[in-house]
Amino acid sequence: MTSIKELREKLQAEKFALRSHYWGYTWAYRKPSIYITWLLSKTSITANQVSLLVLIFGFGAAVSAYLGNIYLAILLAYLNILLDGVDGEIARLRNKFSLRGVYLDAINPLAIPGLFLIAL
């Protein structure tokens, strides 16, 4: 069985080394994401399915903001950001990469922030 520490070293070491990090990158994004990756690694869910879930949470955040439910919008926006890292971790863990996955992963930062701002 793979431990959280082993997953963190295998899946996140490169991300930490190559990026300058904003103030919350480690404790709000990468530290919790590996636990979700660990849980999902025990299921048959694919990285592309996680990417679709990311888009659903992002769209849900925008709709919630538009409807005035700010707390739900914040929660869904956080899940959108958090799971955006999980899809890549799942792909690296299972060594399964695809053009569809790259496309799905690229839609989120292009569409969701603008949609969220328009909804606000």
C-alpha cells in the first residue's frame, strides 16, 4: 500500500521544485490534494473524470455566486481549485495521459474564472 508520504514524493516533488509559490500554495492546495488523490487511487475513477468534476464544481460556483449563495460559491470554487491538482496527480500515479485530458485540464483556467467574475 502506498503511503501519503510516498505519494507526495512521487507526485508532487516536481511541482514544488519548479514553481514559485503564492502564499497559500502548500497548506491550502498541495497538502490537502494528496489525501484526495490517495483516496481516489483506491477507486477506478480516472483523471479525466476528475477533470470533469473540476469543471462541474467551477460552473456550480459561478451559478451559486450568481444566485447570491456566496458561501456555497466559495466552497465550490475551493473544490474546483483543489481538485484541479488532483487530476494531474491521478494521471501521474497511473501513468495515463491523453490529449483529451490535456484539453479538459486547459478548459478550467480559461473558462471558469471569467464565468465566476461575470456571475458575481
